[in-house]
Amino acid sequence: MSELVYYDLKRTATMTPSMPVQVARELGRRIVAGSYEPGTLIDEENTLAQRYQVSRVVIRDAVKILVGKGLLDVRRGIGTKIRPRNQWSMLDDDVLAWHLSAPPNPDFLKQLMDIRLAFEPKAARWAAERATAEDIVEIERACAAMESEEGTVENFVIADAEFHRSVLRAAHNEFLKAMEGVIYSALMVSIRLTNKDPRDNKTSVPFHRAVCDAIVARNGDLAEELTANLLNDANKRLEGKV
């Protein structure tokens, strides 16, 4: 599943990124993939400039971007080190997206699912209690898109992600909205591990329909319970894959 799908879901600007951003993304992918071990030094400026055919200024700017995301630590007289994973900005959109280009990381997926279980059931409850008429229309539209999707795995995942996004936004909590990327990353990493036929993904549709109906009925208790069931079902389908 391409990280470009992640950026599309986040509706990131489609204009060509600057050269420092392009280099930062390439280095970031390698760091997340484990090509560089935490605590080790990356290549020095001149080597990186030659490798990527850019100026040293571009390399410095790219390093600054990765320092800001918690991936690198620059020490004068020592060099630029990879920081431990527990110091990375894990909710950063790029860091989440770069995991999609890396080999599947079972621990990363488990932690994503833990976070989803912690906040999504409550989000569904709040959606049932707070959703506007426009929010309800979006949730129903997204659910219908999942039910009618007969195409590729990618299209199904996009429809799935849009359903969860519509529920999060209907909760009208700015902190929850900021967690959208966790859902997108979890869905895409899950698909990479299970490699399911899109028809097999249909087994999750009734769970989504039940959540949708509970929100439309303004039944917060049921919406919370059914969302927990939905996520636990997703966890079960991942058993043996992680």
C-alpha cells in the first residue's frame, strides 16, 4: 500500500515538494525501515550531497526537518545520530507514512491498534451524541461506499478510512481529529500483512454498518460497544499475521 495513499487521505498538498523535503523523505524512509540503527551516525554532509546530487545546504535543511521529527540528533564534533524510536514524533504524518514503505513492523501495528481501541469507541459515542445533520450524511455516505466497493484493495481501504474519518470528525473534538493519521496507517499496514482479496474485506462491512446505524439512531452506548467489537474483529483477523 503506497504512502501516497496516506498523503491523499490526509489531503496533503499535491505540489512537488522542495528538494530538502524530498531528501528528508528519502532519509526518513531509510531510518524508519531500519537501514540505520538507532544510535549510529548517518553519512556526513559531503557524502550525502554526492549521493543525492544536491548541495550541502539542501542536506543541512533536510537534516533539520528530520531533527524536528525527532529522528535525528546533531552534535557538534560528533556527527548526526539516529535517535531511539521512543524519541520519534510518532504522530507526525511523514513518520506514519514512511512506515508504509518500510518492512511490516508487527510491534508498530500492535501499538497502532492499541491506540485505536483506546479512543475510537469513545469517538463513536460522541459522534452519536454530537453529530450534525451534515455529519450523519457523511457517515452514511462513507458506509455506503464501503458496501458498494467491488474494486481494488486500495479503493476498499480508502473507503474504510473515510468512514472512520467521518466518525472522528462527527465527534467534534479537535484532539481526535488530529489522530486521523493513526487510523490510516493502521489500515494500510494491516492490509500489507494480511494481503487480503478485496472480497474478503467485505466481512468487516456489517460491523461498520452496525456502527453507522447506531450513530444515526443517536445511541451512544451501542455505538461505543459496536466500535469496540469492530476493532476487536480486526485484531482477530490479524492474529497469526503479526
